Amino acid sequence: MPASTRAAGGGYVSPTVVDNALDCLTAGTNCGTFKPSRTYPALRGAMTWSTNWDAASGNAWSTPVQPGVMIAPMAQNSMTPRSDVFSIRVLSVPSTHRSAVGEGAIGCITLEDFEEKFPMDLTYWDVEQYQASWAGALRVLERGDYATSCLIASITDPADSNFIFCWPLYRSGETVYIQNSIIFLEDHAEDFNPAEPWRYVRPRSTVDEEGHEISQWQTTISQIRRFSKMPKTGRR
């Protein structure tokens, strides 16, 4: 959402409204008259357009919103839980008609005690292209004990996009660390190559630029190999 009234022609709401919405969706509090059918404790946070507009207004958006994001229930996952089960699959695909009007597919990444559903935009890639990209990204982990790769969660045409949603993969011997991230295309001088998204992933870090712990999960290269050998029909 817009970081300030100058950032867009409409849609701006105060940080207080954003904080209340986060509380409502993650914990069921501060909902007012709206009551969600369930809560979403794994909600990632809030995205604004853009960091530059926010900075121009003295961080008037991020300063009040960030504490609410940091104390959301998602923080409990930041202790790097261990899992020996890995999968990434497509859960649902829209009908031809719904796809034509812009509805995307739904994907899901599973690490035994952690499961996250994510939207998959279908305006640039179809489902088969996502699956082919995932298979290629998992093969990259075989390049060495310290290989880095990247699973694209959602992508639109890089020529017209500002960012790509992804799951970076960092191998360290038998262990593979998994994080959730966004590739900001403006941070890279070269054009984004969807065939090699791992080239645009930052080195693994356990804290962000402000010193906050980054949530991450881990599995094993053995489990990723097991998943890679499964027939596609077993991944849906």
C-alpha cells in the first residue's frame, strides 16, 4: 500500500489502520466490526510502495508499522526448526476463464512442521514453467556442498516488474536452509534472467540490515533428492 499520500493516486491508509489489520489477521484482536473466519499467525507482514517514498516522509509509515510486524506470531518460527520432509507443489489451478481474468494458481511449500501457501501469478509463466523452474533450482543444489539456489514463488514479466517473490535455498553440506525473500530488480544492473534466479539471491544471513533475526527453516539435501525423484503426479 502507498507509504504516503504522495506515493500513489489513492489507497493510502494511516499506519494505525495497518497495525490494526495485522493484529486482526494474525491474532484476532483490534478487528472492529470485521471478524475473520480464522487467524493467520504466519502472515509475513505489510508491503508498501515504496521505501523511497517512506524515506522521503521521514519513515512515517515503516516506523509505526514495523513493531507490529516484529511481534506478530510469525516470530516464533525464527528459531530455525529442523525438518526432514520437503516438498513444493501446486495446490490449485484456476479455470481457463478465471485465468484469463488474472486469477493465479496456489502453491505450497512444506517442511513437515511448517507449511506455507503462496499465490502464483500466471500472466507470465504457466504452471508447467513454475514446476520446471523448481526442478532446475533443486538440481543447482547438487553443484556443491555450499551451493545457493532459489525457488520462484511468483513472477510477472521482468521487463515490467519491480520484484520477484522467491524461496532462497542455501546448502551447507547435508543441511539446506530455506528463507522467504523478495528479489528487487532495481537492485541489479543486469536484466533479470528467470532461468537462473539464484544469481540474484543475496548471501545467506541470519539477521537483516537492521539487526532483526530472519526467519528460516531447514531440511536435508537427502530429502530434496527424494522429492526430486517423485513423479509430478505425486507433487500435486
